Amino acid sequence: MRLGLIVAVAAFLIVGSDVLLDQWIIGYASAQFILGTAALIAGICLGLFAIIAGLGLAVAALLRHKPAPPSPEEPPEAAQVLTPARTVG
């Protein structure tokens, strides 16, 4: 998750700084257009984060340790009986 966040923020800063500064310096784009461009870039970076996070979760699920099933020779563990706590007083 951290890697996805770092990559997404870095992509937004790299792409956004170039595109948004060019639009602002040239002066032909309105503030609404620049805000729309920033929202579009943010959406793309959010999608990039989702892809990286999804891949990380998939790899983690594949590498997760699965407990071995109990062997038939071993007796099953006895169920623990829970009793209510006593009140003091």
C-alpha cells in the first residue's frame, strides 16, 4: 500500500507540475479548465494506486501461510467451556 501511495503521489507531482504549470504560465486556460485537468490527473493517479495496491494484495494472498490440516492420529482439542465471571461484593 505504501509503494502504491508513493508512486501515485510522485506521478501526480511529476505529471501535474508539468501540465498544470504550462497551462497556468501560458494563460489561455481558465481556472475551471486547470481544476478539471488537475482532477483528471488525480483520477488517473488514483487508478494507478488501485492497480498497484491490488497487485500487492494479490501477491500477499498467494504467499500467505496456510495452516496444515490436523492429522487423523491426533485427538481433537477439547472445546473450552466458558463460565460467567463471578461478581464481587
